[in-house]
Amino acid sequence: MNSLIIAGLLVLLLGLAYQTGWSKSRSLVTPDGIKVHSRPQYHGALVAIWTLVPALLIVGLWANFGDSATRAFTVSQIPPDVIMGLDEIALNATIQRIGALASGYGVVGEVQPFEQAAGAALRQFQFLSFLLVVAAAAGTGILALLYARSRITARLRARNAVERVMNLALLACSGVAILTTVGIVASLLTEALRFFTFINPLDFFFGTVWAPKFSSTGTGDAGQYGILPLLSGTLMVAAIAMAVAVPVGLMTAIYLSQYAPRSVRAVVKPIIEILAGIPTIVYGFFALVTVGPFLNKAGAMIGLDISATSALTAGVVMGIMIIPFISSLSDDILNQVPLALRDGAYGLGATQSETIRNVLLPAALPGIVGAFLLAVSRAIGETMIVVLAAGNSPVLRGSPFEPVSTITVSIVNQLTGDTDFAGPQSLVGFALGLTLFVMTLLLNIVALYIVRRFREQYE
Amino acid sequence: MDMLAGKVKMTQQSVNNGMNPTDMLERPIRLHAKDVTVHYGAKQALFGISIDIPDRAVTSFIGPSGCGKSTFLRCINRMNDTIEGAKVRGLIELDGEDIYDPALDVVELRARIGMVFQKPNPFPKSIYENVAYGPKIHGLARSKSDLDEIVVSSLRKAGLFEEVKDRLNEPGTGLSGGQQQRLCIARAIAVGPEVILMDEPCSALDPIATAIIEELIDELRENFTIVIVTHSMQQAARVSQKTAFFHLGKLIEEGVTEDIFTNPVNKQTQDYIMGRIG
Ligand SMILES: Nc1ncnc2c1ncn2[C@@H]1O[C@H](COP(=O)(O)OP(=O)(O)OP(=O)(O)O)[C@@H](O)[C@H]1O
Ligand SMILES: [Mg+2]
């Protein structure tokens, strides 16, 4: 409620500031034509910025320190002899009771007189402090507004200043993404490091046995945490998925962008894109119920023993899931290749397939490689399909026909159920997550390298 | 700077030595078009074009924007086949052979009739590969040294070899606009065509690069039949021996370049040349 009022006031102030700057700037223009450097909108915006920044600063300060000030005030309202008798937890409880009384909510149990008094005082304090913040924000805002207004002259370079502020704002926004990434990596890293205080990194990265024991077994033995079985499972499933998706996706893209008449394209492209919208859990179902048994029977016919839940099942279904990524991205990229290049090849007497193979695909290669790598990182990070269809068997095997487990599946297994994030059983999830992250990062770096090597310049 | 100035001057001299009109009229006919019409979907872009194009001379198409010059040019090597909805009717013969005959192989036709486009469009490959591409797909070179020879001689004919001989393996897209256009000409020549079609080959180039290309066209005339579309009447006058004026999808007037520019018969041609339509 209070914050809504403050926001409303700020908006009002902002509008006022803009209007002030705008009209002052307008008034500078006289019939005899003084040349004003910036347009009125920029003057308005500059005054608004000048007004907003100090007001926001004050509100922001209160948002940060208001809580501790309130708390200090509340404590000061509790008689000293009462405080003496309270430990940390009881003190917090009392402070909460007083806060509840002040805001008018009831509290459980009998209300002590000192609580009643403190509640009333706190209520007053809150009201006054709110008024004070609003007044301070509005006051500084208006002072800043007046100052900014007084600076407006025909020669003031308001446009440049506003552009600079916009620049900073944009920078700050991209900073959010960067900071988030840094934060995630840092938390992954610290938790993973904690894991490595339990388990030797060598045993983790080069261990061939994955057999974590849950602490509830009570043996005190943490089990073995070799990542290799999971890694091989992950890579195998991703490789199978790419083996399915790359040819199908790329051919689809070539057909759509080069051969398909417009009417066919208009129907086929949306249908393929629907594939991308199917939730992965549904794909997992499909794998479990349809593809797994089918592969099993098909294998039996040619004398292969294919388990219904296996790397192959998961990989094939994941491949189908990825097809629209590859086909859609590649199609867009192929369409971006300048028509002039295509004409150049046709003009030399190249056939359609020669043109595609020798000119279009090489020109589109960087983008297509990018699409592939995006697809790979999706495959590596995909969870639901493998949880359902890969068989959850974290054993190092070479055959794609047998059940496997992947990094993502093991993270799910280790982090579901009762976890306290104190033992290696759950912390290993962070180490696995970090490994996944590094893998996708490396993929991206390789992708960039390839893209740069193959990039050709068009005007 | 002096060198450049010299080059431009030389160019002007060399393009002034066009054939004399009677000489041109005696040339055998290479391309013969009769009643060519083109529709893009429901829209008609060309109305009954009939024209003869003489062997080993430069023929230029002029006319205001949108009048169908490019469309007609693209009929000659059947590039309109690649445009969805384009429909060509009428007769076009190359050496008496109907190029729209269903039995004729388009690939072979385009090897005989090369094309240079308005915007230089080198492939994203090396300079060498750009020129070698055509000969490769048509199997013109039996060995690597054959291919090398074709590439070098094509680059020479296009007047580019001296400038790029030390960097044949660098991407063709790294050249300047004028060099890229000459690379595209070399690429077209390498296939050994008889006819070269050029659609505003200089419109993306500066005056010096233009002068170099004009000079080149003049030299190529010795060995190739050239058809050039241009918006510059000076250019048409400088490089071509025969000129055809198009307006609103129709061929208004055609004839020896000198005649067209000095005493056009048709009123519309006159207006266009005087800069009154355009
Ligand atoms: N691919 C196409 N689809 C539909 N209409 C087209 C297409 N290409 C050209 N046209 C139309 O055909 C007519 C002739 O176009 P064309 O490109 O041949 O003109 P132009 O004489 O080459 O013009 P410019 O000098 O501007 O290049 C124009 O009206 C144009 O709009
Ligand atoms: Mg044109």
C-alpha cells in the first residue's frame, strides 16, 4: 500500500518534471528564432531524470535501512528489564508481536501492557517515518527539478545528456544478465567445492563407478561418485539424438527453403514448429510407451537385444524433439543467404543441388553450425525424456542398446527427497551441474571459434 | 593519382573507337527474339519483344526503371525459370536453336550464356575457387594445371590478374567493389561462354572502377557477344554498337547506337534521351 503511494507520487513528480522542462524549452523559442540545441522532449526528459534520481535514492535508502531502523525503534520501546529476560528467539518473537499489534492484526495469547504501548508507539513511528520519506523524496525531487529547470538554456546539450543516461540504463540492464550468470556460477562453484571436501575430485572426474549411498543407511560410508558412467550416458544419448536430428532437420530445412512451393511451406513449417511446443514429459511418455517397445521388437526381429528403456530409445526420441530446432533455425539461415549468390551460381549453369551444396550451404554454414551446437547443448541438458526412457542405470557400458543414466537424471535422483545439503549425497548435484555447465560453455566456445573461421562477409 | 588520371584518359580513348555502323550491320545474328512476352503471376511485364542481337558486338538496353530490361535479359539465359510465378512466351533462338525447347538443357545453355549481375556477388570462397567453380561443375578442366590455366587466363581477360595474383587464396569477398565485379566477370568468362549478359554491371561502382569495366567490356567485344543493361546513356553511347530502348514493357526503338543517340525516330526515345522521361 505504502509503496504504491510512493510509486504513484514518483510518477506524478516525473510527469510534472517532464512537463516543466518541456514548456521551458518551448518558451525559449522566440519568433525571431533562437536556435535551441535540443528538442523540447529532451529537455523534458533531462529534467525528469534530474528529478527522479535523488527521489529514488532516498526511497531506495529507506527500502534498505528502514527495516533495521524500525527494529531498533521497536527494541527501544521494550522495557529494559523485559529485554534482559529474553533470549534471541524470544526477542524476535516479541518484536513480531509488536509489529502485528501496530499493523492492527491480532496476536495469539494475552497482550502484555508493554506490548500494547510499544505497538501504539511503533504505529506512530511508522506513520511519521513514511511521511518523512515521502516529504524528503518529494522535496529533494522538487529541488532537483528546479535546479534542472534553471539550467535549461538554448545551448544546453540536453539531447547528449539524455542519450548518455539511456546508454547507462541499457548497460545496467545487460549487467543484470551478466550478474545473474556470475551469481549462478559462483553458487555452483562454492557448493561444488564443498562437495570436493568430501570426495576427491580425481575420484569424481575419473571414477568409473557411480554408487552413492544415502546417509539414511547409516553406515557412514558415502559411496562412490565416479562421473564417467553418467558422462558416457549423456554423450551417448546426445550423440544418438544428433544422429537422428541433424540429417532429418537439415534436409527438412533445405526442402523447405529451396524446393517446397510456397503453399506447401505455409503448411509444413507451422506443423514442424508444433513439435517444438510439445512438453518434454510428453516426449518421455511417447518414448516409454511407444518407441521403447517398438525398438525392442524391431531389434528382436534382426536378432538384437535392445532393452525397451535404453540410450537408443531416449536418444531417438530426443532427436525427434530437436528436429524442429535444427530445421527451423537452418531454414531461417538458408533464407538469409543473399539471393544474389544463388543467382550467381545459377547464372554459371549450376544445377539446383550444386547450388545448394556448393554455394548456399557453405554460405550458411556458420549459422547452421550454431544451430547444431545449440541443439547439442539442449540435448545434453535435457532431463525428462532420459528420466523416463533411458533406464536409469548408471553403469559404464559401451552399447547403446542397454539402459544408461545421464548427468541430469542423477542430479534429479540426488536432489529429490529429503536433502539437507550437508553431505556429499546432495552436494554432488552441484558438482554435476557445474560439469554440465562447463560442457555447454565449451560447446559455445567451440561454436564461436568455428563460426569465426567460416564467417564470410556479405554486404 | 597521376596514374589513375592516365587510366581514365586512356579509357576514354579506347571506348571512342567503336565500330562503324555499317560494319555492325554486317555482323551475323547471334541471338534472335520474336514476340517475347513475360508475365509475373497476373502482371504482364513484357509485351511482344522482337530483336536481333549481333555477334561479337555490344548491345545495350536502356529505358526507365521498371520497363522490363532486366526481365528481358533474364529471359535470354532462362534465369526467369528460377522465379516462382514467372511465365515466358515467344521465341528466343541462340544460333537458330530455340532456347525454350524442352529438350534443351538449361545447365548447358547457361554455360553458353554467362551473366554478370548488378551487385557484385562473389561466392564466399577464395578468389581462385570463385573463378574455378564454373569450369569445375562443367568438367572443363582435366587436371589441376588445366584448371590453373583457365583461372589465370580468365583473370587476365577480366583485367584482374595483376591485382590479385599474390592472393588467389584469399576470399573473393575481401576485394573492392570494382575488383569484385571484375572477379564476377572472370568467373563468367571461365566457363567459356559465347554470350555475356550484364545487368547494370557498374551501378554499384565509382567512376574509376566504372571506367575500368567499360574498357574491359570494349576488349571483351573481340571474343564475346555482349548484352548490357545500363541506366547511363553516356555508358550506352560509349560502349555499345547497338542500342535498344524499352518503355513500359515494350521495345520502342532499336538500332545502331550512333543513330539512336543522334537522331532517334521515335518521340518517346527522343524524350528519354533528352532526359524528359525517366
Ligand atoms: N520477381 C518479380 N516478381 C514480380 N514482378 C516482377 C519481378 N521482377 C520484376 N517484376 C516487375 O516487372 C517489371 C519489369 O521489371 P524489371 O526488373 O525487368 O525492370 P528494369 O527495367 O530492369 O528496371 P530497373 O532499371 O529498375 O532495374 C516491373 O514492373 C517489376 O515490378
Ligand atoms: Mg533491372
